[in-house]
Amino acid sequence: MTSRETHEPTVHSRGIATVFFCGAVIVLMFSVLTFGNATDWYEYVSGVVFVGLAATLTYRGVLALRTARDADASL
């Protein structure tokens, strides 16, 4: 949905940011479980990949919050 005057999205990104942060927490918890039960090298690599995914989701959540804050400031 867009506003008629500015043609910019009017849906706030706070909900999207919350989803990104919740996803990051879930992936980070899965990473901790992977590290805790790791016995072979590939399980450690999987844990590192999950940590990277959690960091990426957190970064996207911060960007979404920044976008929502900028949208609120422009109103």
C-alpha cells in the first residue's frame, strides 16, 4: 500500500524488524545446540554458518528499524 502524495510505502517496518530479530534468536539458539553436540568438523562449520545467518538477520532487522524510524520522522 502506498500513500497518494509521495508514492512511498506506508506500512511500517517495525513488524518486519521484529520477525528478523525473532528469526535471529531462533537461529542463534539452534547454533548453540549445534556447537554443544558437535563431534565432527562439519558440525562446527554448520554452527559457524548458523551464527553468520543470525548476524545477517540481525543486520536486516536493524535496517528495517532504521527505515521505520526515518519514515516516522518524515511524517
